[in-house]
Amino acid sequence: MKSIVLQERDKQILDLLRDQGFVSFEQLLNRHFKSANACSKRLLLLQNNDYIKSKTIKEYFQNNKTKGFFPHQLSLGLKGQSKIYFLSTSYRKLVCETNRLLKPDLCIHQLLLNEIRFFLESEIKDARFLLNDPQLKILSEHQLARRKEFTPDISIEHHGYTMAVELERTQKSANRYSSRFWYYRDSVYTHVIYYYVNEAHLRILLRYAGQARKFGFAHYLRPNQVLSKAWGYMTINEWISKVTSIQPKKSAVSTASLSQQTT
């Protein structure tokens, strides 16, 4: 088949897959298309030209034996025959992308994280960058204030603050919680928000957060209802403003410095 001319929408889809690893048909439909038919035709064209690959949920999780998916099936609007998409091997080689986000046990995590990312992009209009885990690991090699072993799922790099976004899908060890929260308390991140999937996770997160006011918590199905131990429940933008008001300006990563290290 003759190579297609990539449209701006195609480039946005490929960039999303570079950033997130996996995306569902439903997520692409809601984000980029007006009809399921148009979405299906365009994705098939990208697939036939070896930009992307797809598998059904049933195929993917049967082959990889990934556990813990079905509690989230309804919230993601997925069925056994629903398709998930990822970059083809040849295109990943072309753009020199890491395979880290394509690990089978990360699929569920990344599909849920997509929903959080889409929400944050819609609410935080003036963010400078949204960086993912592999990008942050590279950045940590050049910025001493960041540590490679403590990269968040997403970092929102803003002119006036730097926000770590974590998705807590499974419970971690006490040592891991202790180390991570200890790092975040005095890190480059002026704001840290944890999205959790289980109320039991919230109790654990609140305990390890202590009294530090930079931490916020929200259920992934209620992303705009952020809980702060200091101020109670508020919207994401109210919480950002409140935490920003108590942060010294010197703690934020400068836009100039970030631009130099990401170009």
C-alpha cells in the first residue's frame, strides 16, 4: 500500500501513543473523531501502513495473563472485543522510543492514566509540558533536583510550579511508600497529586503524606474532587492555586532551564 500523508490528527495520535504506550479505541474516538466509522477507518489506515498495531482486550489479556483488569472494565467502557492500540515496532525504531511503557503489566495502568491525562489537559490550560515516565528519567540525568528512581507517572511543568501526578492502582510496600513520600516532601515538585482506584489506598497514602500541604488526593473516577488534609475537598485548580500560594518561587523549575534541557 502506498504510504499515507499524515494529517495533524494522525500526528497527535502517534504522539499520544509515544507518551502513553497504550490507548483504547473508545479513548481515541472520544478525543479525536466525530463518529466510530471515521475513527475505525483512519486507525485501520494507520495500521495498514505500519504506524500502529492493535489487539482486542480479549486477545491481549488472554495472551499476557494480566490480572486485575475487569474491575476497571466498565469505567473505561471496554468489552472483550474492544481494541487497544500501540505503536508498531518499525515506527518505534524510527522515533527511537523506549519499550518501557509497553510492558504487559502496565497496560491497565496506562489506559487508566490516559483518562487522568485527558482530564488534566482539559483543566490546566497553560501547562508548559506534560512529561511521561521515560522522558522524566532522561531529564533526571541532567537535573540534580530530580531522581531517576522516583519519577512520577506524569509531570506537569508549569511556569510557576512543577506538579507530580501519580496513579496508585496497586498497593506498594511500606518501604516504597516511605521512600517516595520522603523524596517528594523536599523535591523539585511543588505539587504532588495521587489518583487512587481503591478507598483503602487513600488511607495508606494519607498516612504517609503526613502534614505536608503539597499533597493532594483524588479518586480516578472523580478527578476534579481533590482532597487536601489541610483544606478539605476542592477542585483541581483550586488546589493548585492554594498550594502555589504557600510555595517559595525558587522551588519551581524555571521555564528557561526546562526548555534548554528538553530541546
